[in-house]
Amino acid sequence: MRGRTVVVTGGTRGVGAGIARAFAASGAQVLACARRPPEQPLDGVEFVPLDLRDAPAVRAFFGALPRLDVLVNNAGGTPYRRLADADAERHARVIELNLVTPLTASLAAHEHLRRARGSVVMVGSVSGGRPSPGSAAYGAAKAGLENLAASMAVEWAPEVRVNTLVVGMVRTELSPLHYGGEDGLAAVSRTVPLGRLATPADVGTAAVFLASDAAAYISGASLLVHGGGERPAFLDAATANREDDRQGGLG
């Protein structure tokens, strides 16, 4: 990625910081956009204050760039909120952050990316492909984001490649809010076939791959970064073919 310019939205903490670090380590010039600066500066990453929900400011930011090769739409997230515990307007704000702002940034960056024959990487979620109680608006937005990326990949080909990282559970500074303390994190980790949550660096490595020349013929794709997914619940509920029965013999 040496000599290329990369913008990572929401690139100052958690998954976004991991992505920004990975691109910086690959030799790219990296700009991390967010409303607030990182608590600690990220080596090789320039912070740019930007509210992604302010469309005119987003267009002005991208319009002022001399060049752009890669856009990573990472900004997003949601608090735990049951559907009936908030009005539609509040849920709509979650959809705006996770679906509308990536569209806004992508459109603002399109001309740069077209000239550079560049790449867009959407940061999606496994929540977009399964029921997401407590974060239904977020799941709906991420499902829409994956579809948006696939459509964008067709409309913008062959000049711009567009792909989605479908990310599973990641251990970040915010993980305790979703999974609890160390006991909760350990219990959740045991539900993942690879036996652990992802790290931000895991996601960053995948993002660099999709944006690199190694993925030159990959567009419109969704790359699962989820450690093998989730063990089907029925396997633990069933009384037949249990692993402990097979190990202990049947008499």
C-alpha cells in the first residue's frame, strides 16, 4: 500500500484504530476521521475531526483531498436498545450512522476513487445476517450496507472495487458493555469455533487485503471475519451424538 492514501472513518478507537494501524504498517498515508481525537495518537495516522452525519462537511473534506486510493467505511455502532424502548426517530439515527453515512462518504469520495482506480471497504457485521435483539436497527442497517456495497460494486466497476468485511465479535475497549467482565468475555469466546474474539488487528489485516493488489479481482464480495461463526445451539441442546458420549463410550 506504499504511496497510497487511505481514509478510515471512525478510525480512532476499537476496530477503526486497528484498521488504521494496519494500513499505516503497510506503508499507506492514513487519515482517520472521527468526531473526537484518539486518546493516544496512532503512529503513522493523521487525525481529522469530522462528523460523518454532516453531509456538507463530508463533501468539503473529500473535495479538498489531493488524492484518495482507499475509503474504509468503519464509523458506526449502537447501544443496546430494545425496539419498544425507543421511538422510531431514535432507531432511525442508528440507521443513519451505520448506513446513510457510508453512502454519503462513498459518494463524496467517488471521483477520487475513480481516478485512482481505487477501492471501498465497508465494515459490516454478522448482525446483518441474523436476528439482532437489542440492536435491531443496527442489524437492519448492516444488512442494507452489504447490499449497498454489492450494488455499488456493479455500478462503479471497473474503476472502483467495493467489498464488505462481515465482522463478528471483536474484543475492544467497549466489549464489557456488550458481554460483561472477564467471565462474560471468556464465556462468549467459547461460543466461537476458533475459541476467541477477534482483535482489531485481525479486522485490519483483512481490510488491507481487500484494498490491496492481492485482491485485484475481488469486488462485490463479503468476507466473513468471524472466527468460524457461532456454534449451532441445537448441538448443545440435542441428546443424541453428544461429544462427551462419544468420548466416554456407550457402555
